[in-house]
Amino acid sequence: MSIFITGTDTGCGKTYVTALLIRAIAIQGLQVAGMKPVATGAVKLQDKLIHEDDQILLDASNVVLEQKLRNSYLFTPACSPHIAATEANEPIRLDKILNAYNLCKTATDYLVVEGVGGWRAPLSASESVADLAASLKLPIVLVVGVKLGCINHAILTAEAIKASGLSFLGWVANVLDPLMYDPDGNISYLESKIDSPLLMRFDHGGDPQRDIEVAVNFVKQFLKVVV
């Protein structure tokens, strides 16, 4: 089985949540790895492109996948994927990602796939992260970066995921700003407006042990549903 992690925007905490879920699944004794099919902002190290998010997911995984499979497209400019792909003359093809996903899936019990940017982040002139998720046909978890302005982003993204017809497992509240005024009030409002459950909450500067316990509790419930 697999799960797809998307977010309200760049920097909302997708990688943090994805890594937590990978670790939580591994704690259940399952073979699990992370996959980030598209990433921008990579750096070259000893003639090899690497990406911080990929390294975080790799460190959390207990199965090592080939980089060309877990990162089908890796670009240096820190920009929208469709711009980076055009500049590199390397169009992002969903069929290539799907083939890589299927190969990764055979090596694991579970794959946690992290999208890039937000749900509508463009991969080309005609396709976006939403199309990538649809091609993989995976259940979706939305990470909401809780900060000023998040309500609009979260509700619109949740509505778009619902409209896609994919399985929308629920959303994660990731409080980014420790000085935000009344984050609880924002989260409560989103609970009343998003027609999928709040699965987990994480707070900026919170206890890492508490965060992994929250992720483990979710994973146990998730496994009950999908097994």
C-alpha cells in the first residue's frame, strides 16, 4: 500500500510529516520507503545532484531505493517544477513516474509519496501535482501549514482534492508560527469546514518524541483501514 502527501503550499511541512509517517510505519515492522518524484532546489555534490528533502526521507526509510527511482525528476533551480523542467529541457512525464513508482512498490510493503509544492503546483503547461496523484491513484493526506492566511489555502485545497474523486483520508495541522494569534481557533474553524477528519497536529518547536507517537497512533488506525 501507499499514501500520497500533499500540502497547502511550499514550506507547509510535507517533508516533516512524510518522514514521521515513514518512521511510524517502520516501527510497525514493515518495509517502507519514501519517494519524492519531483524536486527542485537540488545541489550538486561530487558531480551528483542531491536534495535535502530526499535525504530526510531516505534517513527515515528502512528500504534504500535507487535515487533515479525515488527522484524521477531532480532540478537545480529553486522554482516551480514546470519552469525548471523547461529550462533543463527535461519534460516531466507522468508515465515515467508511474513506472518508477511501480518498481519502488515491489521493493517495499509501504511507500509514502511526497508531492512538490501544493496540490495545483504545475509540472508542465497542462499537468499539475493533482494529475500526478490521480495517475498513482493513492489515498491523499493534506498537510496544512498553520499560519496567517492558511484558512483560505486549506479550504480551497481540500475542496480541490474532494473534487478529484481520489480518496481523501484527511488533513494534518502543522503549526508553523509559534507567535501566531490563536492557532487553535484557526484549526477548529478548519475542522468545521473541511469534510475530512483532522488526522494529526504538530506544533513548531514541539517534542519530537510526542510527534512520532502521534504519527504511530495514526499509522495504526490507517493500517486497520487498508489491511
